[in-house]
Amino acid sequence: MKQSIRLYSLIGFSLLLMACGRSQQEQQAEAERVSQEYQKKIEAEEKALEEGDGTTSTTPFKLPPRPEDTPEPVGPPPNVEAMTNPELVAQELASKDAQQRLAAVKRLGFLSAQNKIPDVALQRLINTYNADADASVVDAAARALGQTCHPAAILVLFNNLQRSIADVNVSAVVVLGDFAGFRASEALDTFVENLDDAKTVKSAQLRTEAAAAKAKILARNGSSICPS
């Protein structure tokens, strides 16, 4: 009897060990299956991205272009002469085409002779006068500043007389004679006096234009073209 009990106990223990062994093997197999399915899912998602928008994890990150690196719009430039909004016209002063900038400057002068232009447009016009690389654009900007009759614009033209001889804009001197009043004639007198020791071709030209500008002002009895 005791031997039978012992035998049954051994058989039961053996069966238990076999069951535990199968359970561990099944768990390991299930873990491997889940891992493989997850890997396949990841690979499928990466493949979908590659076939979709072309974005991959190896694509290098690029910063957005700077404004100066952004190409200008393809196609003909806007017809500045048909524009009536000074701010839109002033935006064309940033064009890479000197002829387009020149047209914009002239258009601003035309518009400002009819109505006061916004401060934003005026500032862009002043910046163009002070910094444009094309001499014809700068000369046209000087005249446009005079046409605005804005105190800040006239002050810019006065400040031109304080520059060194090589940097004085001749057109700005002429514009003072065309638009400014008695104060400009006094400033022109001082300017000519400071030219006495200069013997260059530029200084001779400046003397001539300053004298002509003063004569225009005096012919108007010192009054300004711009409304007070």
C-alpha cells in the first residue's frame, strides 16, 4: 500500500514538472511571437512614411531660408505705375532690379505730391536715399523726398549738406532749391563757404548747384513750395 502511494506521488510530481516545463516554453514562445509582430509593425510604419511624404529619420534637418536667401517670385514684377497704395509701392524698394526700385521711387514721389504717404513708406524712401547702391535711384529718391514735403524728409536733405564733399548728393542740393524755403538758402550759404578751400571738380559742381538752388529760393521771396 505504501509503495502504491509512493508511486502515485512520483507520477504526480513528474506530471507537474512536465506541465511547468510546457508552461515556460509556451510563455517564451508567446513572448517571441509578440516581439516579432511588434518589429513587423514598426517596419511597416517606417515603410509607409518613406512611401508617403518621403520623410525618414535620416533626413537632415534644414533651417528655413533667410529673407535674403528667398528667391524673388517667378514672373513679371508688379506694375508700379498702376499702384495707388504707397505701402505696396514702398515694398518694391527692396527689389533686386534697379529699374523696379527706380520706378517705385518715382511713383512714391507722384503719390506723395497728391496725398501724405504713410510713415512706413516714407521711412523706406529715406532708407533708399541713404543706402541704395544705384546712383540714379538715389537721385530720384532725393527728389521724391522733396515732393513729400514731410519735415523729416526735408531734414534728410538738409543733413546732406553736412556730409563730406565726396558724399554730398548733388541732386539733393538741387531739390532744396526746388522745394525748401529761406532756411535752406541760409544753409546753402554756409555750405558754399565751407567749400572755399576745395579745388575739386565735385566741389566746383556743388558751388554751381548751390548758387542756383539759392537763387530759386530767393526768386520765391524765400517761401517754400511745401504748404506750411
